[in-house]
Amino acid sequence: MQWFGPGSVEEGSVKADIDLRVGGRYRISFNAKGEYNEVGGVYREVVPNQRLVFSWAWHSTPERESLVTISMKPEGSGTLLTFLHEQFADATARDNHERGWTELFAKLESYLA
């Protein structure tokens, strides 16, 4: 929760409810730029330390569900993480998510440094 979300997430506002199992649900909420945001979905595939696949839908637009796949494998002294977010409703949604994920991964990189 210390590094989740785009750069505009208000510190200390991230909350997460996670049932990490196939068929389990998750919900993540946070405040950014004075607005409440909530996203959630269902875990479709869970392979510990290898692969995580889950649906992704914002509370404000639940009908616009997309799919996230995260794959991990050992590489040298670290881990190679491959991230794929697909099945967007349109190009604007894709571009907005790309911006948000890019900011999130920059925060993660700083957190791990």
C-alpha cells in the first residue's frame, strides 16, 4: 500500500481488501487529487511466485472490465516481472491506465531501492 497507485495518490489513503485465491475478490481504494477511487475484480489464476491473473474494473464503470496478467521469474539475483493489462473498452482507457501503471512502477522502483 506504500507504493500503490499513480503519483497523485494521497499518502495514507490506500486501503485494500484481498482474498488471494482463484475466484477470490479484491478491492482497492485510494484518494487522488481530492477524489475517491475504487477498483476491484476477481482472481482468475494464482500460481505463487509465478503468475497472477485478475479482472480489473473501476467502481464508477463496472461494465468496463479489463484483464491484468503479472508473470514473474527468477533472473540473476532478482526477479523479472512481466505486466500485461488488456481488453480495454477504448484507446483512452488504455492510455490512462498506461500512465497510471507507469507512475505506479516508478513508485515501486523507488520503494525497492
